[in-house]
Amino acid sequence: MKKAPLPENEAERLKVLHSYNILDTLPELSFDDITRLASQISGTPIALISLVDSERQWFKSKFGLSATETPRNISFCAHAILEKDVLVVPDTLEDARFFDNPLVTGEEKIRFYAGSPLVTAKGAALGTLCVIDQTPRSLNELQVESLRALARQVMNQLELRMYIEEQEQLKSDLVAYQKILEEANSRLETASLSDDVSGFHNTRFLHSFLERFLEPAQHEERELSLVFFDMDNFKNVVDTHGHLVGTEVLREIAQAVYQQLGPEDRIVRYGGDEYVIILPGQGKDVAHIKAKQMCLGIRNTIFMQGKGLNLKLTASFGLATYPDDASDMHHLLAEADKCLFTSKENGKNRLTVK
């Protein structure tokens, strides 16, 4: 038995073969149709689509044969992939390469073989479309040309299969990338609506929230209250203890107020030491009670205890309600701010209601 030498491009050939992800896959009708047709055209009982791997030949499709693979070193197809055209062996017993091959002398009793190489556009021979018989025979020119044509169709199917697989992978990648992008955008959106100092919302969030809330509210008659508050004499804290302490105090104040809010309420740092509390769906009476509790809560809290400063602070509050006090977002903000200013003017540490 003469073992087939390796192709000169064997390493690249195997790399290309494996890139098709075809080895050890399930049977597919598109390939089985080709082997059935090859058997009918050639008049042979066996037809195979054989892919030559490093140590074996594996059958993607088989007609008239139960085996799924054989060792490469006894493979007829390992010889056929070295050819430029169809390899035809009319009688294996009269061919020096095959007369003592186990597939010839064993129970398979192969006496006739014809294999057309499966060649990629770049010249890599992946395997063959072959037809086999247990009696010597020959193929006429029409049958040989048909075998060539069917081999090209096998390659077309392999290319189509790879294309579909690549498109599915691309689609999967795009879905994954889209998810990553959405998560990144969500984080960016959250960051763009957050205040670095307090850790709560910023004015961009305030305006966005009010625009979304007040538009349908005109039809649904929903109420919304805004509570503005500003720390009294906060400049003294910064001048005495520095900006870092001032920033930490602002965080502690926001946390203290946040503890008194409901799940739908929102706290916004409006700028400097001024905050806005959004109370959606809450009229003036409920908002009035909440604002008074916030004012008392700040007054009764000792801040910066962890730093040993034990600061006692107060804040001035202003309250306005939609739609009682204003017909749109801008007027509502202005009215609540005016009430805050009134509290400052009247001695601080108090709440003014529109």
C-alpha cells in the first residue's frame, strides 16, 4: 500500500478546513441530495462527501455506506486531493497505490473509485466528492463532468453554510454590542443626571423630570409640589473648616433629608448649597407637612460627628405646588424659589408656603 504524501500546503489546508466548522456536524439534506445524485449519475452503490482531516477522512454525507470516517493513511481521498482533476481508479487491484489497501482487501472490497477534489477559491483541497463500487468499472466523460459539477456544488454549499454561520455570529455579536452600548448609554445617562457632590440628582434631571411629569399632568390633573431649601450661613462653615468639609456637609445634609422622603420623591442639588425636593402626586397640605419635617430634621441633626466637628446647622425652605401656584415648570420653579427667598428675608430657619 502506498501512503499518500502530504500536500505542500498541508498546514494552511487544515487551517482552512477547520475554519468551515463542518467536521463532526449532523447530516444535512443539501449535502445528502448531492451524494444521492452522484450515485445515480455514476451508477455506483456508494457516494461520499469526504473531508480529509489530519489523521482521518470524515464523511459529511454518505450514500450506501454506514461508516462515518476511516483513517487517513488508508484513504483514497488523501490521494485524490493531490490531483488537479478527478482521480479515477477503474480497478484498484491493478493500481500499485491501492491493490493491498485494507479497504480493497478487507470486507469493504473497493474495486472502483473516482473522486473529484473539493477546492476552495484559493486552491485548498478540503476533500472530495467520490463514488465507489465493489466491481471494476469506468466513467464516461459526461459522468466525469457531472462529478466535477457536483463537487463545485458541494463547495457552494460549504461556502453558503459558512456565510450563514458568519451572519448568525455577526448578528449575535451585534446584539451583544448593542447590549453593551445600551448599558454604557444608561450609565452615561445616569452619570449625566447625577450630582457629583451629593450623589443624588442634578438640575438636568430636575428639568427632564418636570417636563415629563407636567405634560400629562395637564390632562390627568395630577399634583406636584416642589420644596426648595438652602443652608443658612453655609459660607461660615466653608470659611471656618474649608471646602472639603463643606462638600462633606452637603452630602450629609442630602442623606439626612433623603431619609425622610418617600419612594417616589426625588432630591436634587440645585447648585451651591441649595436643594430641590420633588414630591410627585402630592398636594400642598401633604408637602407642607413633609417640608416642616425636613426643616426640623436638619435643625435637630448634628453634622460631621465622625470628624469631631459636631456642627449644628439650619436651612430655609420654600414650597410651591402645581397646578395651584403655577401652570408650567418654569413658573413653578420660580414660585418655589421666591418662597425660599422670603424665608431668608424673614430670618431664615423657616418654611414659606406659596
